[in-house]
Amino acid sequence: MTTSGTRASVLIVGGSGVVGSLAARTLRRLHADLPITIGGRDLARARAVAEEIGYADAVVVDLERPDLGQQADRRYSAVVMFVKDDTLNSLAFAQARGVPYLEISTAVFELGPAVGLFVHRPKSAPILLDGTWLAGAATLAALQFAREFRSVESIELAAVLDEQDVGGPAAYADLERQTKAAPAALQRVDGKWSWVLGEAASRVFKAVDGRELTGQGYSLLDVLGLATATGARSIRSVFALGESSSRRRGEPFSTEIILEITGTRSDGTKGHSRHELVHPQGQAPITAVGVAVAVERLLGLAGGPPVPPGLYLPHVVIEPQYLLRRLEEFGTSIRRA
């Protein structure tokens, strides 16, 4: 646990939603005296979350306005987005104030506008694009498991999202947009970047209970981070929306991440590993931890000094082993299969 002194408040836009409110609670557990502001359209809902977590306040956020509807003298230490901002006023707002910006909704095919704003003002603020599966959990776990290999040839990321665990309106909107707006999936195939369509983008994989599921290609940012960090020639990311293994057993829904890595071990032999991450309460707790860890890292509350201005993917600023430890502390089961 760390203290924040006179640090300005972290603005969490969408902080009264299903995942945003859980992220606020998680951040509060990690940092008892970090001031937090819950931002949203419904002030009453935002105030309820702020009162619950303590040392927090609430504001109405208007993404149609360049100032987000905030008072001119109001200071923030970071801007954290749990809703898709099609205006990108929130990013420009953070840049103008030189504070960290974190968002989790941008897919690969949507990178252009955010990159354009960064290129225009590259030294203004640290921008963390965390539109990866469950806010970095899959990417950072894969990188941790890849450390047992001298070189990595392929990475297969598969996720099971229970159909009862899609989340609130913002999460549902993200899923609808990301799966329907771009029918092709970005994959790394034999060392080349390819937009793959239809059945070619899908993959049959085994869920944690041994069932065979068909996952559809999903173009989040994981493939970019994993490719640049490992040099793997083949990387695929798929997800299956349906019944999780726990619900099939008659228990509440869970969320599953399956990571399979093939490569050359330190002794020169070829090897293959499979790891499974499962949270018995679904995707929201994992996402919440991923965001909370990212916020504390951006602010310099853990893992080193505050992150300087730049454009980042989560693996560049967050130590994989640290995130995995936090995930386990908050209920994620991680096992080698």
C-alpha cells in the first residue's frame, strides 16, 4: 500500500459502470489514499460509487465538449476511460494537461485517430492503449510464460467469454463494434502480417474442461505487443462466446484464457507449453486489476518512476510477473496444463 500525498485525483470516466466501478474499488484496495473521481453521465450513480469507495468524488462528464464539462481550475492526475470516446476529446484533454491517459476500448483497426493525436503532440503525455484482452492479462501472461523459451515460434491465445458475462452497456458496445465493424482479424502468419477472413481466422481449441470450442479471430492489440516483444512468426488471437466450463458444471459463469506457446528452450530442444487463467467471477475482476495496475504504474506508485510522455502498449510499462501476482491476489487461478 502506498500513499499519494497531495496528488490530484484520478478521473475514471465510466467509473459507475460494471467494470469501471470494480476497477475503482480495486484501485482503492491497492492505494488507500489515492484520490479518485468517478465520472459519468448520471451524477447520482457516480456519487454512489464514490461514497462506497471513499476518498472520492463524482462529476458529470460530457465527451462532446473539449473540456469534458469540467471546471477550468479542476486538476486531475490521470484520465482513465471505460467507455469508447469517438470524439477523442478525452485524449486531447489529457494531452493538454500533460497527464497520463489510459483506455481499453480501441481495437487494431481503430488505432489511426489516437496515433494521429499522439504524433501531433508526442511529448505532451503518456498514452497507454490497453485495448488488449482483459486489459493486458493475456499479453502479459503470455510474455511471462514465454520466458522459459530461448526463442518463440508461435503463440496461440484463446479466450472463453461466457454469454452471461458480456458486461454492461459500454462493454457490450465494444464487443459489438469490434466483432462486426471489421470482419477480418489481424494475425501474424509465417512472419507476415495478414488480415484473415472467415474460417481461416478461426481456430478449434480446448477449453479448460477439455471441450473443443471454435474461436473466432479477434483484432485486439495483443497480437501487436506479442509480436514485437517475442519475435514470434505466428500469432493468433481468438475468442469463443458461449458457455464457460464452470457454468457447464452447474456453477456460476467464469472467464477463461488459454495460452499455448511453441518454441526452442534454453537447452536447444523444441517445446510446447499451455497455461490457463480462470477467474470464477468472470471477466470484470481481471479487467479491473489490469487497469488498476496500469494506473499505479503510469503514476509511479509501483514498478518505477512515473511513465514519461509516449505512446505505449501495456507490456512496455508493466512487468508481467507483477501483474500475474496481482491477478492471483484478486482471485485469478493460473495453472500450467
